[in-house]
Amino acid sequence: VVVRDPQMTMTGDKLVITLNKNRKGMDKAECSGNVVLVHESQEKGKAAVKSIGRAQMAIYEPASGNLILMGSPQVQQGVNNHISTEPGTRMILNRDGRLSTIGGNKTIITDASQLDQTQGGNSAATPAPTSTPSQTIPLLR
């Protein structure tokens, strides 16, 4: 199943769409099973931010533009990864590309300058992991 919005594409095994009260628009879309989303946000005067998220379930709320990832969620922006460390962790990606996390998580930040130096060889850059119980992170742009 594929859901397309001007700012994101969400795929998964099953999709349930809930219409709003007047039945003239979508209230939310719930996607479950092997969910993958690609989200692109664009702030005025800044470069586009591309996020790739994976989870077992995602809820998209068009009114707010929020994408809520549940079930071992993880989000990658550039070379950096934000990964859940607890089963109940939720990650909320808003339309500006900002990520809020509720629950255990860790962020693996990779030094992009090290990647540039090692692209010709077999070695890889060493990520610098950080971990917090709950945080809001403006990821790299």
C-alpha cells in the first residue's frame, strides 16, 4: 500500500483511512506492517530535509502534518540515525522535519568529514552514539 502527500510517501502492508466528521477529507491514515516513509520538508531559505523512517506502524495526521512512528521506530537523516531502544517508543516527525521522541532512544551521529576521508578505502567512520530517555532533536539539514 502506498500513501502519497506533497511532502511524504508512506508504504506498508495495510492501510486504514479514517475520514473526518463531515466525510469530506481524511482525518488520519494508519499504516501497519513493514512501514517505510520518506519525508521531505522545505523551510523558506533552507535546503530540503530528507528523512527516512521505518517502523511497524505509522499514523499520518494531515491536519497537523505529523507522522507518528511506533513499533521499533527509527529515523535516518543524512548519515545520522535515531533509533528506539524500548518497544513503546514513539517518534513524531513534523512537517518541518523536526523529530520528537517519547521513550527510550539513541542517536548515532556520524562525522561527515570522516566519511569523506574514508570513501576510497574499506574503513568506515566511527559513529558517536548518544542516548536519552526522551528528547526533541532538530536533525541535520
